[in-house]
Amino acid sequence: MLELVDIRKQFANGEDVVVALNGVSLSIANNEFVAIMGSSGSGKSTLMNVLGCLDTPDAGQYLLDNHDIASLDDDTLSQIRNQKIGFIFQTFHLLPKLTALENILLPLRFSHDDDQGAKQRAMELIERVGLGHRMHHKPFEMSGGQRQRVAIARALINQPTVILADEPTGNLDSKTSNEIMQLLTELHKAGQTIVMVTHEEDIATHAQRVVLMKDGNIQSDNYG
């Protein structure tokens, strides 16, 4: 499903060059739940950006669902991101003037999806994440955990190949974090492929596989 081969990425930092990814190779199969860990500067965020087609590598090959990402133009990359990747962010990224239901439907505006069942699918998703009673509330009327549940439902609306979760519990307390991880675990058990960046070891234990990054390389790759 996701295949990285000898991925390299570097950035200019003044007169210096920072090597963010130094020949990373990684395979993620359908229905895996993978946690990517590492200290600041380890390369985990750059790796997530490459996986999410938000950044292109300087060298190496990335295959996403049999699409060679390096060969695609920007418009096609945008389409791939919208159709095949569901994003969950630490800061939720919900639009404050839209209701929960409207936020969940938002990705369909960019996919030009005329599916008449889209609203019904969104309503089913908001029920699935336990917020059917809050579908007409706006983000400021919800708790952090509820906003993250809306963000998860939004990530699922286009029925993506993979969900990329970037520190999904970073702004939540311990109890709410566990609730969000239980939800992600349920999605994984239902067949969803999930790749999650986290710096919290207890959060990573929910994944079936933990990849540890250090200095732009994979230091270890362990199955739970």
C-alpha cells in the first residue's frame, strides 16, 4: 500500500544543509496501524509530510496505492491527497464558522463529489464517532476531544486509503487522549490503515507497530 525506497530530503538552513531524511525505506501494508516516534529533528515530521504528499523527496521512490508520487504534477498530487489520504492534526483545523456536520463535509467540496449520499454518509460518520447530538454545533461549542472526533470523521468522509494522524492527542488530557485512541483502534479493527506520529510512548502502544526515527534514519521497526 505505502512503499518508500531510499527516500532522501534535505533543507537549507542559512549556509548549512540539514539532512531530514537520509535514505529511508519503509513498507506499510493494508490495515496496519503504525506509530512513528522520534525526538525533535529526527525526521518524523518530514517523513509524515512525504507520506501525505505535502512534500516531495529529493531522491528515492514513493508508491502510494500503486501511484508513483514522484511522477505526478501538483494538481494530481492534490487530487491524490483528497481522495486517498485522510488527515488528522493536533490542532484539529476545523473552520470556526461551520457546524460539525459542515466541517465533515468540507473535503467533498474539493473533490467535486456530487454524491447525493454524501450528507447521509457524513451523518453516519458523526454518529460513528459519538457526536450525533452535536452535529449542528460549531467548534467553539465543543470540547477538545469532541473537536478531534469531528476531525476524525472529516478524515473518513472520502473513504481514504490511509489516515495520517499527526500528534492526534497532543492537545488533549489523558482521559480524552485514551478515548481518541480507542476510537482510532476501533477504526483500525474495522479495516482502516493508520499511520500516526506521536512523541508519547503510551499513545504509541495502541499501534501494532512502532517505527523509531533518529537523525533522518529508521533506528528500529518493531511489531507489538
